[in-house]
Amino acid sequence: MTTSLFLAHCNICGSTNIERYLTVKQYKLVVCKDCGLVFRSHQKIAPQRRLNESQSVYYSHKYNSRITAKPRDALASLYDWWKADLVIKFLTKSKMLLKGTKVIDIGCSVGYFLTLARAAGAKVLGIDVSPVAKQLAREMFGIEVEVGEFPNSFSLSHSKANLITFNDSFEHLLSPFAALSKAKKWLSRNGNIFIRTPDISYCKNRNSLRKWRLLQPQDHLYFFSGSSLETLLLLTGFKVIKLTRVSGWIYVLAESQTKVHVSDSRKQPIDRYLFQEKARKLRV
Ligand SMILES: [Zn+2]
């Protein structure tokens, strides 16, 4: 049994004004004409339980290979440390990693980023879909990880965070909108969100997109530009305070808002989204 999850509407703005964008291997990508979100469509997605199992197998293989002594895996591990360090530098420069800051990393893997954040003085907690990641994070770095599919598997069972991070995990989520909505509830007043995700606007045209090393449509469900990501943050109650593009990646830092100001240019898709949300609720 399979379930179609990405058929009807854009996950950001709720629009059904969607057209074909690109087909890579057996994966069909579509684009929302209102907010620019590119996403996988008409995919047969395995049910939640099977998805968890398949991801655990994937992570198990990947993570296990990274802690062996083979030179290639040592290089992979070095690459992960380097990527984590780039984010630490970004957050430190933005004064986000002060002593005692509580950080929750969603999709934390074995905890490279959290290990560095802890060294910078933060209190840290990881969330990951893989039980193998949990085990390795504890054994290798003494990092605590809660296991499950975010956001559906979780309720708030811990104190609120000052900073929630998504390091290369946001594009894997089934619903980025639901993830940010829940993350907002897990944040203290005026808490912050950090996201690093591939930047689809890095590719100049569809041919270069086909060859893009970060496309990976077998794992990545959503492809953001700075603009579509900003719209999503706005709609889920965040104000962007810093957004930079580095070598095909977007680094964005946003602050949780009690009241959100929406500019006129963004109102149309937002109104449509709110209308469709109401329609969806009526149908349930
Ligand atoms: Zn949209």
C-alpha cells in the first residue's frame, strides 16, 4: 500500500497553480507559480511506518560507513565537521550561540553540529529519524537524541529552546510548513530558527539543474530559493533577520514573531493559502 502526499497544492502558499518543471530519472518536479516553490509531485510515498524503516536503513548504512577507518570515510567525516563549523561561525557572528543558549537540532545525524555548539557553550538536544544516529551520537559525542519523524512524532516534552536549527534536513521533511509551525511552539519568546538548505536559484537554467549535485530527488522533496523560503517563514510567524547564499546553499536566520507584518506583494498567495486552509478544515 502506498499513499500519495504531494498531489494537490503547494506546501508553502496552498496554491493549486502548479505546473511541470523537470523530470529527473523517475522523479517529477513541479513548480508553484505563486511562490516559486519547486517540489516533488505525484510521487507514491510509502506509509509513515515504512518510510521510517527505509530511512533507518539508509542512515544506518551511511553513518556506519562514516565511522570506519577507511580513508574515504574519514574524508566524509571531515567534510561533515567542516560543514558544521561553517554554521557555527555563521551563528557565532550573529550572536546566536551565547553561553547557556538552548539549541535543538532537527535532523541532527550523529551530532557534529551539536558537538561544536556545545563546545561554544550551548545546551543541546538532537532530533533525528534514525535510531542508529541516536546510538552513535551518544557513543561518539555524548549527545542526547530523540528519535522520530519531525514534526508528527513529537509533542513538547522538554523546556523551550532559544534556537532551533535545520542543517541540511529541511528539504527532506514531508511538510516544511508543519515543521516550522511546530518549531515555533517549541521556541521561547522571540526565539530563532536557523535553516541551511540547497538554493535552487544557484542553477541558471534547467540543464544545469539536471546536473546539480544537490538535486538528489530520491531524498530531497522540496527545493527552495531565498524568496520562497522567506515566504514560508513569514507565513509560519517568523521574520528573516539574515539570509545569505553560499556555494549553492541558503543560510537563513529568522526570529519568531508574535505579530507578523505581511507586505502587499506577498498578500495574494497568503490570502489564497488561508482560504484553502479553511476549505481543507471544512472538508475534514
Ligand atoms: Zn506556493
